[in-house]
Amino acid sequence: MDEAGFFGRERERMIQEQIVRRGVHDARVIDALWRVARHAFVSPEQRTEAYADRPLPTGGGQTISQPFIVALMTSLLDLRGDETVLEVGTGSGYQAAVLSLLAERVVTIEALPDLADSAAARLARLGFANIRGITGDGTLGYAALAPYQGMLVTAAAPSPPGPLLDQLDDGGRLVIPIGGPGEQDLQVWQRHGDRFVVRSEGPVCFVPLRGEFGWGKEEWE
Ligand code: SAH
């Protein structure tokens, strides 16, 4: 079998066994997962593992999230295609690529310059034109392109950063893991005027969110 055939079969199996079987049935999300070559977002040594049911290292102690978590968080945003979406924690760029197929524009912020640079180069090479990569502290959001109709934070936060809540559009949703080391609660914060309706989507496990409104070095061991 050629390489494209191998990765295509792996991706199909990932979608059936990890995504559909566990309850994500949104056809647009599934189509986006099918269209993004996850193996292009991992190191060459890990390409054959790219579709496995777990997170993988991206360098600097960071990870590319488990496929099911990417699918779940994406489906929780309930995107229609005309949104501007903010992602905090670019990492490999995989989640941003998936979002870019479901929204009008994606702004993604990464704190570690090496990761931000390699993700930007990879996304450009793969032809994802509607993604704006920013290097910096994502807990501050990115006011220049606000408001956002959807926001995804792909690192564990002590609480939802104020600037992100401020930059969320009326009716928009922020999907964010809240909690400390070990296990966090995946929460959806939906804005209704000045109020936020919060719901919990169950336990997840992420690396820490750093920065001004993230976890400090001593707080997260
Ligand atoms: N979404 C990524 C995986 C993210 S892992 C993917 O699809 O591959 C979490 C990422 O959040 C790490 O790369 C980490 O460096 C980054 N991060 C942590 N705190 C941050 C902050 N305050 N601002 C921006 N990025 C941050």
C-alpha cells in the first residue's frame, strides 16, 4: 500500500473507532477531521503513531491533543462557517487546521516562539490560508480581531481569563479546561449579554495554561 493509502486508512479508522463510536456525530466536524492530515503535524518518527488514541509530544514538553478531545471541543463550538474563532495554545497547529475548515477565520496564539514558528510554517505549507498565528500570551486574547464567536483554550486554566470573556461575542462560546494538575473539568461558557451560562462536559487532561491569567510555576507541580 502506498503512503497516502496507509494514512487514509489510519484516519478512517480513527474517525470510526475513536470519534463516531464515542458519540461525536457532527458531519461537518467529521468531514474536517477527514480533510486534515494529522500525520503532517507530528515529528517524522511519530508519523505512524499519528492516528493513535492518545496525545503525542510536539516538543518543549507540550502535546498535540488526543483526536477525540479535538473532535469533542470542536463540536462544542457548534460552528456554522461564518465565525472568527480564537484558539489559545497553537502547539502543532492541528486543532487550528481543523477549526479553519469550519469557520471563516482562525486566530491562534502560542506562547513558545519555536512552536509558534514551526506551526505557522507548517500551516502555510499545507495551504491553510485563513489562520492567523500570533506569538504571545493567549490569556490576554487578541483584542485587535475581537469579538470572537468561538474560543478554544487547549491548556488547563485556573479560571476563564477575563480578557477572553471580554472578547467573546454575544451568543459566542468559550470551551476551556478548568482545573489543576491531573484532571480538569471541560467547560463551555456561553455569553448572553452580560451573563454567562456555564455547563460542564466532563473530565479532561491538559498541560498547564501559563501567562498572566494562567498557572504560575509554583502553583502547578
Ligand atoms: N492545540 C494544540 C495542542 C496544545 S498543547 C495542537 O493542536 O497541537 C497546549 C499549548 O498551549 C502548548 O503548546 C503551550 O505552549 C501553549 N500555551 C500554554 N500557555 C499559553 C499561553 N498563556 N498563551 C499561549 N499559549 C500557551
